[in-house]
Amino acid sequence: MQQQPYGNYPYYGQPMYPQTPYMGANAPPGPSGGYPPFYGPPKPQQIPAPAPQNANPPAPSPYSFDAAAYAIKPGAPPVASSRRHRRNQTIPANAPSAPAAPLKSAMKKTMNVFTTAETTIGRQFSNPFNHQQQNQPPPFPRPRVQSNPSRPLNGKEPSYDQEKSYIHLFISFHNFNELHVEHISQVGLEEMRKVIWPLWPDGIESDTVTGHTCIVKFRNLPWDLNGPNVRHSYKLITSIFGLFEQRGFSFQTAVNITTPTPRLIFQVTEPDSATEFFLAFFSQEGRRLTLVNPPNRVDLSIGAQLRSALSSNTLSDNVVEDYMRVIEIKRKFSNGPEVDSSIIFVEVLKILNNLGFQLDAILPLGRRGPLGMRSTREIFVFKSLKSGR
């Protein structure tokens, strides 16, 4: 049958593609039915020439199967990929006179985190002046100190720095037999051990230094102000104030900061070895005054001056033992007005000031009652005024 031409359309022949022969139901076993997976080049076939056409282009050559493109090639070793920064060339290649500009990433200051020096084990030490590192430790390493300052080094008492002095020192009375002295120099502490501690006839139980505080425990109860040695308790208190005044430390005030009992603050002043001290205290009602070791001018005149100031005939003035004077303003049996305790107190301060003494400090000391009840007795410390005041 002759192919009928259609106008100017060319005729293309049927391409010859390789096909797998049909083996039927009895095909050999295998994925390819007994045939290799790839075929060789097909045999040349005779393609009939197309019918002559008028003004038609020649027919294209038939497609052929390239078996070499599908052949398995031996694996090549993988090429290590290099990460390179690619930059579009902005300078023409035909301009040899202009030098190539460095890449932008090359001008950045990169921080090399992992250097070759990390292979060496050891801490890197730097000098803040020349910024040069060295692998060797400094010739004088920092000494190791204890984290607990309360424990003495090597079981010994920590020594005070005699060159370091403070302008304030503290003392406080704890319980019935403890005395705490804080921020005192080594020379001052040794002097207190020689002068103050032996004043108590029963001796001391312990004398320890913890940090900047010296804690002294006396035997028995000196701060109870009772018993046969009460006279020595008063002497112990006045001797502390007298020694501090001779060494140039005068009482300023008392504070209750982090301590159950007040701290007495002493500040550096001009030393004065002629200063006199004596003690006094009032009863709970404030109508009985006891003077402990008063100077002669106070002992002989305070009773008469107080009777004259209060205009009272109910005042009693007695000497107890040989170192205490007790002055009491008794209550009236009639319905007349009573003298208030605050008036008694202010008159006593006025009389003592005229005699050359001023109230310097007040010490609240605890006492034990007959049934174990505790009470507080305030001890007044009077100090002589300096000449010219």
C-alpha cells in the first residue's frame, strides 16, 4: 500500500528500538529471563526509503541505542571538597596593571578558638603589662588560706599585727562570767592579761582568741554581783575603764548590733592617767542609791547635799562595810506628796557634776534571784572631769 503524502508535511519513518524478545510461558528463570540486563548495539536494518516528495527536506536519521553510556564504570576515589569562597570577578581580566583586591573575608579578624597550643596540658598565665603568655606558673604563687577563719592555723593562737591598730575597740559582758574584747592590739591584750585578769581572785577558766575577739571566761560568777567576791567584781570593772583611759581610749557609746548584750565602744583620745572612776546603782524603785568606792569629796558631802535638795527628813545615809555608801529616800507615812524617782536621779547627777564627776557609761548586768529568776541591774560608771572644764 502506498503512503499518501499530505501536502508539505515530511514523513518520518518508525524508529527501531530494542525490545526484549517474548519468551512465552516457558521463559528461563532470572530477572531478565535468561538475557543479560543490557543489550549490545542492534543490528543494522534496512529502512525503506521514503516516497519522493516535492520540496520536502530530507528525513532525519533514525535514533540509535548507545550502550556505552549505560555501561558500569569502576568507582573513582572521592575528591575532598574544598570550601572556597567564590567571588564574582569585578575587575576585567585584561587589566594586568591593577592588582587583585583581597577578598573581604580575608580582611576580617577571625578568632582562632582551637589553637595548636591546646595540645599542651597546663594553665596559661598572662601578664597584664606585656600581654605575653607563659606556660610556667609565676615564681611566687598565691598562698593557700583557710576558708574558716575561726580555726587557728596549726592549732596555735593567731598572732595580732602590732603595726595595724584601730581607733576603736569594743568590750561586752556576756552571761555571768564572760568578757569579750574586740579589735585590741597585741600589746594591749598582753597588758590586760597582766593587769586585769589577776584582779579576780578565783582566776580564769579560759582565754581564747577567735579572729579579732578575745574571749575570757572567769571562774564562778563575777557579773552576778553577789557573793563574797563582789567587791572584786566592782574593782574589775573600774580597772578596765581606768586602764583604757590611761592608754588613750575613752568610752563613747553603747550599741546592740548582732550581740545579745551591748557593745561598749571606746575611741582614741588623749591619754589621762589622773582620771578617777567609781560605780553607783539604784534599786528597782529608784529610791535607794548605792555608791561603790566613791572618792572622799563625794563620800562626805553627797548625803547632806541630797537632803538639802529634796527637803526631806526621811533620807537615810549609811555606810555598808567599808567601801559602799547607801542613801535611801523612804516613803512618807502621811498623805503628803512623794518625791518622784526621776527627781532623785536628776538631783544626784547635778550634785555629782558639781563635785567634778559626770556619768560616763551604763552597764546592764544580769543577776540571779533567790528562786532562779533573772533580773538586770544597771551599773552607772562615773568619771572625773578634766581640769579646766
